[in-house]
Amino acid sequence: MKNFNLAIDGPAGAGKSTIAKRLAKQLGFIYVDTGAMYRAMALYFLRNNIEASDSARIEAACKDVDITIEYKDGEQFVILNGENVNGLIRTEEVGNMASASSVNRTVRLKLVELQQNLAKKESVVMDGRDIGTYVLPNADLKIYLTASSSERARRRWNELKEKGVAADIEAIEQDIIDRDHRDMTREFAPLCQADDAVYLDSSDLTIDGVVDRILELYDEKASK
Ligand code: DC
């Protein structure tokens, strides 16, 4: 059978990575977390004191940055100039820098090539912001997964609480709204629903509910 490409796009905190990981496991596909690649680039910019607005330095830095992806037991590892940075990229600071620096076309083109090459080689579940619209316009199944900003803030707040980190839920929601705005209004490859994507709102659905719905859609496509 030819490679099957499943694209999942949506705003921050909609549950994309949890759902995509589960789907990849159940389907035996590779999970490609494209946000992690933008986060690794962002970590490089932060470490080198390069501001997101400084496009000359961002573009020059793109030549020095080598990002590769490795897989071990189904888990994706992002390698930044030879260093595994998985444990360093999940902070709010890196997430915000990833959102701000990913407006840059040179940054995007560099990572899009890596993403397209992965999807050429293997069946993938790939999540991000522009997968169905730009990276894999011919994906076999496209999902636009979203949830209300208040529900996404509540989930993030719970995650932090479980880690013992105190946080202000209103500030989290405002951060989410700002990030959505930036990701949706950038000029090049903004976050939007592809015309042929299936819209799923996870606000009132469980993780299992969303996974089952996407597996049904997959079965319909795969049996054609
Ligand atoms: O999904 P995430 O929170 O790890 O993504 C971090 C940022 O990276 C997100 O706010 C915007 C950017 N991003 C992007 O522009 N395109 C993608 N395909 C994935 C992420």
C-alpha cells in the first residue's frame, strides 16, 4: 500500500499531539511533531540572543542550524546541531519564541523540506499549523482540531497543576489567544482550516472520542 499521510492542524492546546501520538501508535505510522522543530529553532535563537524581529540575523542563523529527527521506540527526538533537545523545548518561553520566529519564511522553508521528506518515506500522522494547507496539500486525510480558548486554558492549567506549578488561568488564556492570533494572521502559511479538512471541536469530547472519530474517518478513506 502507498504511504498514507494524515494531517492534523489546529491552534495551541487543542490536543493535537496527544491525539496524533495515539493515532500513530494504533495505525503503526510515524508521528511527526512539527511544532517541536520550530521549538528547536526557537531554542537556538534564544540561546544566541537573536530576536524574532531581527530577520537578517534569523536568516543568517538558519544556515548554521542543523535540525534532524530521530525515532526511538516510536518517540520523536529533535536533534539541534547534534544535541538532543527534547527535554528543553517544552517551556512557555520557547513556545512563544517558536510562534514569533516561525513567521519568518526562511525558517519555515527549511523545516517544511524536512517535514515533506519524512512524509515521502513513511506513512505519517503529522501535526502542526500548516500541514493540510501547505506542507502536505495532498494528504489522504486532513483534520482541523480545535477547542474553545477557555477549555484549552483549563487543560493547560491542569497540566501545570499536576506538575505542581502554580499558574493564573486568565493569563494562560490570554497567552493562548495571542498565540492563535499570531499563528493565524502571519503572511506566509498561516494557521487555517484546509477546504478539504474535517473540522473537529474537542471542547466537549474525550481523547478517546476524538481518536475514535478520526479512526472512523481513516477507515472510510483507507477502504476506498
Ligand atoms: O504546536 P506547538 O505549540 O509545539 O508549536 C509552537 C509554535 O510553532 C506555534 O505557536 C507556531 C509554530 N508552528 C508553526 O508555525 N507551524 C507548524 N507546522 C507547527 C508549529
